[in-house]
Amino acid sequence: MEVGKLISLNTLNVGNNNLNGAIPETIGNLRALQVLNLQGCRFTGNVQEEISKLSSLTYLNIAQNDFEGELPASFGKLSNLVYFLAASAGLSGRIPEQLGNCKKLKVLNLSFNSLYGTLPDGLAGLESIESLILDSNHLSGPLPNWVSNWKRIESIMLAKNFFNGSLPPLHLPSLTLLDVNTNMLSGELPPEICNAESLASLSLSDNNFTGNIDNSFRKCLNLTDLVLSGNDLFGKIPAYLGELHLVTLELSKNQFFGRIPDQLWESKSLMEISLSYNFLEGQIPMGVAKVSSLQRLQLDNNHFEGRIPSSIGELKNLTNLSLHGNNLTGEIPLELFECTMLVSLDLGSNMLTGQIPKSISKLKLLDNLVLSNNKFSGSIPEEICSGFQKVPLPDSEFTQHYGMLDLSNNEFVGPIPASIEQCIVVTELLLKGNKLSGTIPIGISGLANLTLLDLSFNSLTGPAVSQLFSIRNLQGLVLSHNRLNGSIPDNLGSMMPSLAKLDLSNNRLTGLLPSSIFGVKSLTNLDISMNSFSGPISLDLGTTSALLVLNASNNLFSGSLGNSFSNLTTLSILDIHNNMITGSVPSSLSNLDTLTYLDFSNNKFQGSVPCNICNIEGLAFVNFSGNRFTGHVPETCAKTKPCTPKQPNFPSRYPHAPVLTGASVWAIALGATFISLVLLVCLLRWTMLKQEAAILDQGKGKIVTAIEPESTDELLGKKRKEPLSINIATFEHSLLRIDPADILSATENFSKTYIIGDGGFGTVYRASLPEGRIIAVKRLNGGHLHGDREFLAEMETIGKVKHESLVPLLGYCVFADERFLIYEYMENGSLDVWLRNRADAVEALDWPTRFKICLGSARGLAFLHHGICSPHYPQRHQVKQYLVG
């Protein structure tokens, strides 16, 4: 029987089935229908306009389908509609104005679609509306003032859109929840927000709100959840917040400064305090224990100093504590381990000392422990895994689970405790950068949930436990810079199907490299350099791979390279220097069109120079030296300048320099190669002694740069080795490697019209990358040597630090004598443009803005002088060097 013949039907519920196709047109015949539920089916096509004929309809649910196109404007005829639910329905287009005619509508949910445009004025007529849910769309424009017409509205959810402008007046007596997080709203937060006298939950996070909150929420007496994180709010945290009945207070990622007011610790209701990523200072007071209801305390990435207060152990309900990234000193107080409900404890990146107390065994629920980047010493206690044993419950509002055990970059000694096998829920085990010795406990192989294991930069010995290669969920295995021996199992490819990064470099491993390793579909980074592997590097016929980085240098590999290497079509870095590989270089390698770095030096290759490889457009570094290539350079090579990067035509800094012929250039290049290599070795040795920035292979004179992952996210990244002695592993985030041709195109051959800054070390240009991103490009002056000096100086300082008052370094470009540094573009320009005594000043700066600029400048300078390991002292300061964000 057709649905359209059921003319007396008043309820049709077919939700959560596997229906497909379009809604039948005959559905419009069901004139008596009051309830229509089509949720969770697989309906496609346009939303059936015939539904608008169902004049008796009070409940309509078309959520979780695969419709396309706009919502029919005729739905405005559904005058009896009370509930309209269309979340995740595949809708696009604008919200129809006619929906405002549904005068009885109480709940409108159009979230998680692709709706765009402004809120239509017709919605002002929804006089019965109680709940409006439009989050996760592409809606834009200002929030209209007519929102105050909705006297019955209880909840407004507009998060994750593109709304802009300021908050409108909220004369909404019934409003209890307002969520507009992740939009583009701006302006200050006025006290009129509290005109919504019933307001209990307010989320304004991840917008562009500015100013202080000294009086903004003083009269919001019913407020329980205040979420303001991710804005540009500044000033001191007001004391009145401790007098409200708040349960949640999130002020993270703003610019609050000063001390936390004592009144905040007097609260009897707070369960979450999140103040991370601000400029708060002073000591964490003993009074923190007064907030007995506290479950989550986030004070990370501020400027707190002194010791962790022992009174913190009185917070018996505490589940999450993060003090990461401060200046805390002293030992971990034993009282902390009385917080037996702790699930996550993060004390990383401080200056804490001493040993990990054995009383850590009291934290039975712990499944996330971060103590990295401190000065802890002694051995890792056997009790370290007293937690990490219970399968965690689902995340709650105040308790999140991570499964990380991070003790990296401390001074721990002795063996890895055998009890590590008891950390059954750990997903990331990070012990790198310590002084651990002994063998790797075999029990680690039983950690079935492990996705990242990093034991690098220790003094571990013995065989690289073959059982480690049987952890099927492992995505990253980093054992580099130890003294491990043994070999890689033949069937590695089938044992670790999820592996993304394998770094076994700088060990004493031997044996053959199994061809099955290239069959791991997820593998992107393979580094086995500085070992004693032997035999051929071979791939099985038909192997396909996602490999980006292959470093097999400084081993004993022999034999020839087969044409199957051309199957590694995603390869960006190929480094096999310092081996004993023979035969000719396969011409099929020219198919690797994503290659940027190629080093075949110091092998036993024969035949002619493989010119076609050097025609790869993105190739930036090639080294074939130290082989047995013979014969003449082919004529085509001389014409196309092979074996060097494809050179864009940069405007010359020296326009009157004589021009050499192609033959002259080639002859000079061959004659200068030997001298250049000698000078390079001397320079690298000097750099090593001065900066200790790299590891020198004394047998061959090559700099080896380690690439270490900082997190699981980096496993899937694309870090590259550079011919300059820059240790990429020391950068907090991956740096962009910009194509010189893109820079040339974006600045129209460095046209003066793109200049936005000028100084003693270089000129700064505004540039737009092909994907549309606006950047600032600093072109360094002075040729290769002087440019390198300034280039390396900025890379080693500004490039490695993160501070809100410093313009972040995004990337770089090295090409011939050219050196470029890529910075985030500051659209407001330099401070001198904004000064009042300038004729071309944009506008007068008010005093709060002046204070904010002074404060940011002072913090940036203080950080440069005192906040980094090698203080950076600028030679002079000019107003044009200060940028307005």
C-alpha cells in the first residue's frame, strides 16, 4: 500500500532505518498527520515540498539524512508546527524568511548543515520560540537587535558560524543559555549582558572580544557557567567572580595578567577553573584548598613561580590538574598524591627537581601523567604504573582521558622499570632525552593500546626487542640515539600495519632491511641512518607506499638500486649517502616528482650523471659527490643546468655583473666543487664546536640532523632535512618550506609596491601564497655569508620560541644566495603609522590601547632578554619595528 493512501494517519514514525531514495510526493496527501519522524534514514534529493501541505503537523523531524538543496520556503505554511528538527540533514542555502510565519514554533534546530547568509528578519515573528539551535553552519552577519522580541526564548545556540559585530542587547527574561562560541564577534562585553536575568550558561569563547571584564558579569547572579576562552580580553581577573555561584570558569587563551584574586578561592561552587595561556603571575596560594568542590584546575602556560602548595592535597575531588609551562620550582609535594581522584596530572615544562615519589602509587585512577622538560632525577619508580591500569570511563564534562605517560627530557637514570608492562591503558609512552640505561623491558610489547613509543636519546643497550615490532596499533616507534643492536624482523610489514614513523637511527643495528617494510601502507617516515645495515635496499615488485622520508645513510648497504624505487611516488626526502651502493642510478627515479632532497653521495655509483632526475621541479638539494660517475656531461645537461634546483629568475642585486656562458658556468662549477666541499667541512666543524647544533659523522664529514616527533600529530607530518645545520627537531612546530617561485610571483619580482618594511638586515614584503594565505616575507641583505648569519640567528631564536608578543616565524626559503624568512602578516601594520603626531596616522589611539601595546612590547622584550636560553639583544629599537596585531 502506498503511504499517500493513509489519509487518516496522524503519526508516521520511520526513524532510524535504512530507507533511501527521495521522500514520496504522495506524503502531501496525509492531511491529518500531526507527527512525522524521518530521522536517521538515508533519504536523498531535495526536501519534499509536499510536506508543506500537512497543515495539522505539530512535530517534524528530518534530521540525520542526506538531503541536498535549500529548505522549502513553503514550510512557512505549517502554522501549527511546534517542533522542527533538521540537524545534520545535508541542507544548504539560506534560511527561508517565511519560517517566521510558524507562530507556534517552540524549537527550531537546523544545526550541522551548510546554511549560509544572515538571520532573516522574518524570524523576528517567532513569538513562541523557546529554543533556537543553528550551530555549525556558515551563517554570517551581525546578530540582529530584534532577538529581544523573543520573550520566551530559553536557549540560543549559534556556535561555529561566522557571525560578526557586537553582542546585541539581551532583554530576554527567560534566557538561560547563550552559546555563540567560535564566531567572529567583537567589541567589549558590557554589563547589559546581565539584563538576561535568568542567564545561567554563557559561552563566548573563540571570538574577538576585547577589553576588561571588571563589571561585565557582576550582576549575573544566576550565572553558573562562564566560558570566555580564546578572546583578546585583558586586565586583572575581577574578584567578584568568586562571589557568583559559578560552577565553570574558563578564561584561558586571553591576556589577563596579575595575580589570581584571593576571593576566587573562596568559592563554594566552582568545579572547573581554567586560566591557562594568560600572563598570570605570582605564587599559587595555599588558599587553593578552600575550593573543596574543585574537579578541574588548569593554570598552565602562565608565569607562576615558587613551589606547588602542599595544601593542594586537600582537593579530594580533583580529577584534572595542569600546571604545565610555568616557572615552578622545588619538588613535587607529597601531599599532592592525596588527591586520589586524579585522572590527569601535567607538571611539564617547569623547573621542578627531585625524584618521583613512591607515593605516586596512591593515584590508582591516573591515566595521563606529564612530567617532561623538568629537572627530575633518580630512577623511574616501579610504582609509576599504579595508575594506567583501569579502562577509563567515557569522558565527562570535567574529566578527560588521554593515556599519555611523558617523562621525556629530564635526568632520569637507571633502567626502565619492568613494571612498565602494567600500564595497560597507556597510548603514548615518551621517555626520550634522559640517561636511561640497560635493556628495553620485554613487557612493553604487551601494551596493546600503545600508539607512540619514544625511547630516543638515552643510553639503552642490548637487542632492539623484536617483540616491539608486534604491537599492532603502534603508529610511531622512535628508538634513535641509543646503543641498541639486533636486526629488523623479516615480516615487519605484516606485524605493524598502522606504523607511520619508524626511527632507529644512531644505533648499532645490523642485518638486512626487509623489503616488506615498504609495504606498510601507512608508513610516512623511515630513518635507519647511522647503523650497520647491509645488503641491498630493495622493494618488492608492485609495492606502493605513502613514504615521505627515507633516510638510510651511513650504513653498509651494497648492491644496486632497482627501478622499483620509482613506486615510492610520494617521497620527498631520499638520503642514502655514505654506503657502498653500486651500479647506475635508475632513470626511473625522475618519476618521483615530489622529491625535494636527494643525497646519493659517497657511494660507488657508476655510469653517467643522471640528468633527468634533476629535472624534478621541486628538487632543492642534490648531492652526487664521492661516486664513480664517468663520461662527458651530455649537451642537454649543459643547456638545462641539471643537478641544481630549477632556478627562478630573481631580480639581481648586482645588475652590472658580467654574464657567463653555460659552458663557463659548468666548468667553474666542476672546478669549484672540491674547494667548496673542503670549505664546507671546515665551516661545519667550526659550527659544531661553537653551537653543538649537530652530530658530526667524523668519517665522512656530513652533518646529520635528527627528526624527532613531539606528539602523535607530528608522526603524520612532513618534516624535512636541510643542507644548512639547522636542527629541525628543536622547533616546536613544523616550519613551512616556501617555494622561491611562489615568492617571486607573489611579489611581482619584488616590486616596491609590496614593500611593507625596511631595515638594516633586509626588506619585508607582503605576499599572498597560491592558496590565498597572506604572509610577510623578509628578504635578507648582504649575500650568502652575511645572510646566513642573520638567517641562522633568527631561526635559532625567534623560530624556536613562542610568545604572544612576538610575531611568529611561519617558515623560510633558502635558494642560492637568497635567504628568506616567512612571518605571520600583521594587517594593522607598524606602530609608527598609528602615532598621533604622524601626518598619515590612521586614527588616535585611546589610552587603554596604548597601555596594551606598551605591555605587549615590554613582555616581548623581557622574553627576548631573559626568557630564552640564548638571550637575544636587538641592536636598536625603532617604532616601525613594533607591529600592531
